Amino acid sequence: MSAPLLLRIAVPVPLRRSFDYLPPVDLPPAEITCLQPGTLVEIPFGNRQLIGVLLAVVSDSEIVSTKLKAATRLVDPSPAFSAEVQELVVWAANYYQCAMGEALSTALPALLRQGAPLVQPAEPHYQLTHEGKGLPEGALRRAPKQAAVITLLQQCSSLSQSEMRLNAVTPAILKSLQEKGLIRQGTPAPQPEDKARPILREQPMVATAEQQQALDQIATEGFQVSLLDGTTGSGKTEIYLQTIEKVLEKGLQALVLVPEIGLTPQTISRFTRRFAVPVVALHSGLSDRERLDAWLDARSGKARIVIGTRSAVFTPLATPGIIIIDEEHDASFKQQDGFRYSARDIAVMRASKLQIPLLLGSATPSLETLGNAMNGRYQHLRLTQRAGNAQAPTIHLVDLCGKTLHEGFARETLDAIQEQIHSGNQVLVFLNRRGFAPALQCHDCGWLANCNHCDARMTLHHHPKHLHCHHCGHQRAVLRRCPQCQGQQLQPLGQGTERSEIALQSCFPDTRVIRIDRDSTRRKGAMENLLDEIQRGDPCILIGTQMLAKGHHFPNVTLVVILDADAGLFSTDFRGPERMGQLLLQVAGRAGRAEKPGQVIMQSHHTDHPLVQTLMYEGYHALATLILQERQITQMPPFRHLALLRAESKRPELASAFLQLAREMAENHTGMSPAIEFLGPLPALMEKRGDRYRYLLQFSSQQRKPLQHLLATLALQLEQHALGKRVRWSLDVDPCEM
Ligand code: ADP
Ligand code: ZN
Ligand code: ZN
């Protein structure tokens, strides 16, 4: 008798190995041999039931089969992962040193991780009734949102609930129309042949000469990476749209990745306004069911355009045609815990395996990407002019040294704000610190309110009044007396958005001041309401954090004020200056996006700092070149590859002993890789955070291969070592923060 067939399964646990199971008892042998990798299997693991991913059907195991447990059931007989996506995730798990089962699980929609089957319940569709079809023009003049739905259904004849949602149609609007007897729920109209369906809903813009040149060079088949390097408002999105159109014409799908805070209704509607094909957006506002449906639509090929944030890079696609990454420099493309992958770098691998083009767009490309464009590995496409009628903003530096400030504002800054408000325009004030003040200090003795759990100051908040640690979430009441000297003069130190909001409101009592930060937009729908108000265009002052910096289109903002340009300048993280340059330019890019010319004011105490000077007078590319030269001299990425082994524990000596052990183990291996250098164990930038002491060990190498090899060996050894079970540790390959 031949050996029984076994299922080799990746289980979602942080162990770098697979597990073998006997097939479910009720599964006929003929079906076992037909099982494909990527099939989801429910299995007993310890005393839990987990959903694992089938890696292979095998006939021998290191463990005798009588000791093996049987899998409980197949979640679904067809595989959840295509071979392509499964290989991609496995590659990424190896590259980022994550346990394969965890990585595969991360790449699945939540419902599949919980064992839901791979089928979609029928979704309600909406169609015009006889009355709806015969509705005279202008009949719904008093209800423009309802009228828009009628127009939409005249164009598309039938739309699903999720398509309605993408077009910003709420259930309430649908209900009113149903009650009026103008629309009804029904089965979807039979779809005409794909080819015959129109792709476009609105005509593309006539490309500018620069746009046309870029469009001509972007391939629509075969592997090619292009950097679309264009200032804010230069028409990059229009290029994405026109490139996607070509891909759709071939009957293929487009995958578009955007930063976490970039997937706004505004962004989505640019796609749904342009294209008549099904679009799905994978954003955090979806329920698990909606997310799974969108994922299944991408997988079946029904969705022709898939827009999503980081994890969407793993979306299965039936007919992949192109991948586009907007704002490719954005830090949110790198996951900062668990499976620490970079969606941008994975997209390069995916596009190359699929032999399709990848388009990376940014006004402030990352140094990695810029380096690759400069050395010719990526095609470098430049857009230097703003599209349409918009002009590039003028930038003024305001030297704060020695000046009397009013709550952080220089007189000339306030005058400039006054002037714009007076002319009926909007002003955006950028300050990347929420709360009232970043610290509370005793004026008598200098004592500062620190977090008891972190090496950090507590931020003072006024709404509601309390002290808050932004690193561990710890909160406490505001003290009345200084615990050190009993003094009563406790004073806020520095500026946060709440404080600037109050200051602005007192300077401009008749002007609406809108604060946008994590606190003011916490309630569901709050952000949309504020954005709607801004879009209406009345004069107002916006004060906010980096939530305002990206993605949004504020046509009436004519002045952008950067209250504290120095914040990133002296960061200890080697990426600080790059980040600072990117953020400042992204914010500045919000000025003068439409007909009106824009102006930017940057307040700084270090106007003569070379980085500030270069950024101001020569622009981002000069700054990037300068930083790249520095990185070459100091041998930092992209000139050397970095990896970090992080360890944290409530007992500092355990974490550092663990890293010391790791370093010794690594040095024992470096016979095979002498090119690897070690640094550490070192304390992390914030040594204590949330009561845990954090240390790191840095590896660097000129070549990826030996480093990869070392990390893989080391991870397995550490996983099995007793000390590895007593500290919380993780590997971070190509880290984005220290
Ligand atoms: P980016 O993505 O680079 O910030 P967008 O594609 O959003 O730029 O374009 C900025 C503005 O210019 C938008 O309002 C857009 O409608 C407009 N625009 C883009 N391309 C053209 C064009 N070829 N002709 C006229 N207007 C354009
Ligand atoms: Zn004191
Ligand atoms: Zn804290």
C-alpha cells in the first residue's frame, strides 16, 4: 500500500515552519490529489481551530503519520490564492523574515481568515422603474442627489449597492427614490459582452505636451518600472487615468495603490467619474463582508480597477495589466509591525513576475526610487509644469530669530493670512503636532510632565482637558501643583494644533477656523463634513496636521503657512531630512491648485541651514541629491542594505542580552558572509515605551543575498532559543524608521 497523502499547511502562527496534517476524514482520496496550493483548510492547532493555507499535497513527513492529526475541513474546495499571489507572499515572507503562515494570513481578507466560504451572497441591484424612465427632465430639481442617481441609471441601466456607494449614493437616497416608485431592486441586467461595453464615462483631458511625452513612454505591456516624477498638480493622476484606459482597452485590470490617508471619496470619484467599468476600493471604511466582496470581484476579473492601500498589493487579479503606486514615497506603504513588508518593493517584484508595467508617481520621490531612476534601472519621467491654469506657488522664508511671536506666529505671517481672508480666499496652516502643547512645564523649577511609561513628555490637551502620552496612550488629569516644588505655575510649552486654533480664532474672530487632526475627526463622518465645508469655498483658515498634507484638493486655498519648518531638521533618524523635505513640499503643494495663484510661508529658526536653503531655493531634487551624496559617504541606504533586529522587554537586561546573543550567533555565521557589519545592541530612539525597554541590533551589507541568508538562519535559531521566548522580538528588513 502506498503512503497516505498528507497536507502540508502554513499555519497563522509566528513559527518559521510548516505543519503536516492528514486530510479531513470525509474527503475522498481522488479529491485529495486534485487539491491545489492556496486552498484554505481548517485545522486543529493546540486547543484552537485555525485556518491554514495548503502549501502542497505530500506523501512523506518527518513525523510518522499515526501521530499526525487530521484537518477538520476544507473551507472551500477552490484555492483562495492564485499560484501567482501565493508565490508572491511566500517570496515576501522570506525576504522580510516573517513566518510564512502569518504572512499568508495577513494577505487574506478578514472573513477568509475566519473561515468564510469563497462565495458572494447576491447583492441588491437597482434599476429605473417605468416611472423612473419616463421622468420628465427637471422633475427632481429640488433633490439634486436623487436626480444624479436617475442620470446614473440612465447611463448604466443597473447598478449594484456597492457601485452606488462608490458614487457616493447613500441608502437614504435610494430609499426615497424607491418610495417615489422611481427605482426598484432587481436582478442585474444581463451584461453585454465586455468588449462592447464603453470604457469611458467622461472624455479624457487633452494632454499637455509634457503629459503626452510621458504617456508615450509608459509601456502598456511587458515589465517596465517608470518613475513619474512631477510636481503637485502637474497632472500625474490624469496620466494614471489615460494609461489605465489603454490597459482596460486590452481587457486587462489595473491595480492602484494609494497611501493610507489618500483613499478619500475625492480620489475614488476621479476614477468612477472617468470610467464606466466596475471599480472597487479597498479602504478601511468597508465592513469585512464588503471587503471580501471587493476582493472576490478583483479575483474573478469583474472589477476592472482595484484601488487600495498597502495590503491591496496582494489582491488576486484575474487579468492583471498594470500596477500604479501614487505618492510612492509615502511611509504608509511599509507595514510597521508583524509582517513588515514594503508594498512598493513587493509591487516591483509582482510586476516583474507578471511581466506588466509598474508606474510609481510622486512629487517627492523616495531616495531609493530616485536612486534607481538616476542609475537607469527605472525610467525617469518628469513633469515640471502644473497642468491646467494653476501656477506653482511662490515660497517665502520667515526668519523667526529674535522676532516677537504671537503664539508661534510672526507678525508678517498674520498679516499675510489677513490679506488672503480679506480677499475671500482660504488659508491652510500646517503644524504636525496635535493637542494644545507638546509639554507642560513648571515655571518655578523647570519640572516637565513626563509619561510614567515612556521616555516621553505628555501632551497637554484642552478638549477635553487632560495630559496624554501619544506613544503609549496613557492619560492623566492635568496637575494643579508641581510634584517637585509644589509651585502653582504650570505652563504649556510649545504649540499644538488646539493652541494654534485658539490663537487664530482670537486674531480673526469673524473668520471660521477649522481644525483637522486625529482628535477633531475621530467621529465617523466628521472628516467628510469638514472637507465638504471647505469645498464650498467660503473664506476660512484650516489648521491641521499631516492629515491635510496629502491627497486633498483645496481649490480656494491660496496661502499655506508652515508654522514650524524645523521640526524634522534635527531628527536623529537618518530619514529625518528626507521626510521633512517631502512633507513640506506636499503641504506647499496644497497652495494655488486651481485658478488662483498660491503662496507658501515657511517659518523657521534656521533659515540658513543648508537643507532649508537647498529645499527653498533649488527644490526637492537638489535636496534629494544632497542627501543621496551624504548617504553614499555614510554608507546608508540605498547604498547599503539595512536590517534591524528589534527586541523589547519589561526587563531591559533581558532584551539587551537577547541581542547580544543574536550578535554572537551572527558573528559565528559571518565566516560565510564577511561583508556584513553589525552595530549594537543599541537603545532604540525612545528607549522606554509603554513600560517596555527597547533595543536594536543593526545589520548592514553591500549585497542583499548574504544578508538574507544570515537573517534566515538567525531567525530560526533565535526562534528556538529559550531567550527568544522571553522577549518580544522582530526583524525589520529595509527599515523605514529606527
Ligand atoms: P497631480 O496628480 O500631479 O497632483 P492632477 O492630475 O490632480 O495632478 O491634476 C491637477 C489639476 O490639473 C486637476 O484639477 C486636473 O483636472 C488638471 N489637469 C490635469 N491634466 C490636465 C490637462 N491636460 N488639461 C487641463 N487640466 C488638467
Ligand atoms: Zn516645580
Ligand atoms: Zn507613554
